[in-house]
Amino acid sequence: MEEVIKYTLFVLYFVLIVGMGIKARRQAKTVSGFVVGERSISPAKTAFSYAMANFSAGIFIGFSGFVGWNYGVFAIAIGLAASTFIGTYLPWKILADRIRKETDRTNTITIPSYLEARYSIRNIQTYSSILMFIFFIPYAASLLMGLSFLFEQVFGINYVLINALMAFFVGFYLLFGGYRAITSVDFVQGIITLGASILVVLFVVNLPEIGGPVTGTVALYEMSPGYIVPDTPMKWFGILSLLLATGLGPWGMPDMLQRFLGVSDGSKAIKLSRIMCVSISVVICVCACSIGAFGHLFFDEIPSYGGTQSVDLITPLIITKLPTILSTLFIILILSASMSTLAALCLSASTSIVIDFIKAKIKPTMSDSTTIVTMRLVTVLFIAAALLISLKPPAVMLNLIQLTIGAVAGTFLAPLLWGLYSKNVSKIGVIAGMVVALATTVLGFLTLQTGSMWLPGALFDAIRFWGMPFFTMQAIIFPIIVIPLVGKFSKREKKEIDRIQE
């Protein structure tokens, strides 16, 4: 009977997704409609879409396991500070209204095209779109990879089959309805995620190993006070890296910023979206981080599969202790979150490579209908590439996600921030900032992979503990400093597009 209920829930879920994709098809007949929903998406749908694009399998599996294992119940505070305050409230407060007005004024519907209009730097639009496409593919693959633990290694469900289904259904509703279909599906999936998160965490904290949140917290304190409040400088520095890398990431990720471009006009709509989005974020962060926070009560050491230890296994293995119905709800929750993020990445990367590279540089006379068809074809290629990469995954999902955040958010955030808030920005400064972001990210990733061979043991141990977020933080922060610093010692170009004065 439980198996019947489980598969019935899956069928109903996928039928709902297909229906919403078909319904949105007639509203994606123009380029603007396909990319930003004609800039007329409601505050509620925009809020859910931002939250769902921000929270993928990563927060429930990679982030929850990593932060929970290293910091115990303090992981909840880290999640709220990083994802809710820095990653949700602040970008909505600081960036949303300005980006909405500036892209409307410059008649641009992608972040690369806005940067080209703002700075008049030759090929910045092309470089940005190609960078997005290249790095978003492994990011999308990491979402599929995260499900391998959940479906095959833990629940015994074939990982390749589930990933193929997920890629198919994302492609289906994205190809049919574009951005408007994404926001409609995200709205429904967001409600599913909220409800499932609350139910699952209520049962998890009352499992015998935890015995309730208070008993579990006391047990962790008895193991080590550091699982309640970090007790070493190294841990606090690691937290700082996580806060800045995870929290500032959405500020410069084009798939997240796209939500600001598509929301219906007006400061009131943006304010309402901000309030709703922060509320959604609080619930998801608390629920996701609460599961990983008690990982030490279930395992004496980091669980392993095939001889390789991975914190990504902590949350899925805990979930297997729940009744079948609840574990099924968790699977649907992960599917919902991952499909939303995957769809956001696909749309952002595919539309940008077509609009900002193919149409802007190769075939400027391309008609709207041809542009939409091309975007759909590129979307198929993007999903196929991500699926192929996911079939042979690296050991830890978090590093691949942070690699993309560092490269892409680091490249976009500083030029965007300075462009919105200052007219005194030099072209050479912007170029230097972009180069620094990419170089810092790649060198950091290579250091984590090879540092044991050439770094002193104690130093490498510290860097390995901080992980890729340590370098992602640098890739995001350094360009913000480099752009004005280089500009100060270079001759500023006089021809710039001045932003609208408030």
C-alpha cells in the first residue's frame, strides 16, 4: 500500500508540472515574454521563484550536511544569516528596484546586455554570456549529482532514471512557457517545499536519536560545546567565509537577478515580494539546517560510500529513518527545489548565449520567432550537457556549486553594484575586476585539489576545513575593491551611460 501511495504522489506531481507548462505556452510568444515574462510577474510568484531558485538540493544535502557536521545547531544561525539576511533580504532591498528601473530604461532583458549598455565595453556582453553558459553547466550538473546519493545510494532508486526524468520535465515546461512557466511552477513547488519541509523536520527532531530539539541540543553540548557555539578562531573564520560566499552569491548570479527584471513594475510590488521571499527563506533555512545540525547524534564519523567519506550523505541517511510517506515527501521536496534551480540556470544561460552572443554578435537581424526557437534548441543542449556531466560526478557537490558562484557572481556583482551606485567607474577597472574574480575562483579550486602536494600540512588542513567557500568569498569581495582601485590610477572614459538619479 505504501508503494502505491508513493508512486501515486510522484505521478500527481509530474502531471501537475506538465499541465502548468502547457498552460503557460501561449504566453511565451515574444522574446521578452520568454525571457522575463513581459516584466509582469506578480509579487507572490516572483517571491516564490526567487526562493526556489536560491534553494536547491544543495541546501538540504550539501549545505545542511557540511555546516551541520562542522558547527552543530549553530548551523541554523549560519543558514539564516547567510541565505535569509545576506542572500535574500539585502539584495531585494539594495538591488531589486534599481535593477528593475535601469534595465527598463536601457531596454535590456539580460544582465550581460545591461552591462554592455552601462559601460560600453566592447565584447563584455559576449564574454559574460559565454562565462555564464560554461560555468552554469557544471552547476546544473551538480544539482543532478546531488540526487545520486538520495535516490540510488540511499533509497535504492535508479539515479540515472530519476535525473533523466527531472531533466525531461524541466525541459518540457521551460520549452513550452519560458520564464512565465518557471514562475508558475515555482509557485506551486514552493508551496510543496514549505509544507514538506515543516512536516519532515518535525518528525526528524523527534526521532529516538535526537529525542526532541531540546534533548538533542543538550546531547550535542555534552559531546562538544563547539556544536552549540563555535569555540575556535578557525571555525569563526570558516563561518565568515560561508556567510560571504553563500550570502553574496545571489547578488551576482544572473539567474537570481532575472527575478528582479521580471517582477511587475512598482516599488510596492518589489517590497511585497521582498517580505514574502524573506518569510519563505526563514522557513526553508530553519528546516533544512535543522536536519544536518544533529548529524553527530546519528554518526560517529562522516558516513562514506564506496570508501569515500562525504557530508552529502548525512541528511539522506537520516531521512531513511522516516516512514515511507514522509521520505517520499522529502524526495518530492528535493525534486521541486532542484527542478526550480535547474530551470532558472537553463533559462538564464540559454537565453543569454542567444541574445547576448548569437544575436548580438553573429546574426543581429534574427527575428523574434527565430530567436525563441534558437533559445529552445540551446536549452535542450544545455540540459543534455549537464545530464552527461552528472553521470560521472566528483566527490563533493558543494565545491562545484561554490566554483560557479565564485566565477559567475564574482564576475557580475562588482560591475553591477558599482554601475548602479556610481558614475565614476572606469572601463579598465571593470575588466580588471572580472579577471580577478575568475582567476581567484579557478586558482582556489585547483588549490583544494592539489594543495596537499605543495602546501604545508597545517595550512592545507585549515584551507580544506574552510573549503571552496573560502575562495568564493575572495572572488566576490576582491573585484569590489579592485574596480575603484584600478580606476583611480587609470584614465576614466568620458562616455558612460549615466544612471537615473533618484
